[in-house]
Amino acid sequence: MITGLVSGAVTRVLGIPRAVIRGVLSEAIEFLTVEIDLTEVLVSAVDLNRVLKEVDLQAVVERLDLNALLATLDLQKILEGIDLNPLLESLDLNPVVQKLDLNGLIAGVDLNKVVGTIDIDGVLERVDLVVVGNRVIEGVDLSSIVRDASSTVTTEMISDVRSGSERADDAVDGFVDRVLRRKPNHEG
């Protein structure tokens, strides 16, 4: 359009053929586009705020295919680049934890299944049973147990001896009464 206007004006004024003018203008425009950053010229010459006020952004958004746009994104790569530690450190999780229904959560856990996944042999291999045994023995008062057991056995033996001697006394009394032909003494 500009080339046509300039070419027509120059032809009328100077009488130079249009083909020559077109060639010169074409070379001039190509030179200018290579040597001059037209983007910078346009940005400085155009009031972008005024242009954007005229743009119907709602219509632009409605024409966007967000699914196609999201399909081009590598979300895994984006997430790998995000450091979540500062965000997590700034969160106060106490209100969230207080709202949790732990009883309901625990009720939904299959403890048999969880326990079934534990390597009991592996756990026991890491336990020093000698240390555990020594701690148990240290916690038990063996001398008190032996003393109590001994006194119980001694008390029972003394009681049995007394009972036996009482029965023997009664038997001897009965024998003596029979030999002497006394009537049994049922008093007392």
C-alpha cells in the first residue's frame, strides 16, 4: 500500500517508471527491516494500553482451547522445578490435623494386612536379646521372690508338721485310752 502510494506520487512528479520506483522502494524497505528493529519502532509508536482497551479479552479467552494448551505442558517437569519445602514449612497444619477423624481413619485400616507386611524375623535380628534379658532381670527383684517362696514353703511345712504331730498325739492318746480301758475324753 505504501509502495503504491509512493510509486504513484514519484511517477507523477518525476516521471520515473513505476518498475524502477518499486525496485528502489523494495530494496529500501528490505534494508530498513534488516537494519532497524521494527518491533521497537512499533512498540514506541503504538499506545498498547489504548489498543488493549479495545480488545475483547473475554472473546479471546472463549476461543482458547485450554485442553490443547495444557496438553502441551510437561507438568512433571514443572513440578520438579518447584521447591515445595518453603511452602510446607510456612503451613500451620495443626488446624487441619485437629479436624481429622483419626478414629475413622484407624477404623479403615486393616491391621492384619499391615502386620502381615512386617518382617518380624528382620526386626528380631536387629534386637539384642541379651541386653533385653538383662534389663528384664534387673527389673525383677529375685531375692524378694526367693525369700517369699522360701517363707511360704517353710510356713506350709511347719503347718503340715504341726498337723501331723497333733494327729499323732490324738492317735497315741486313743491307743493309751484303749489299753487302759478309759473312756474317750470328748471334751474340749
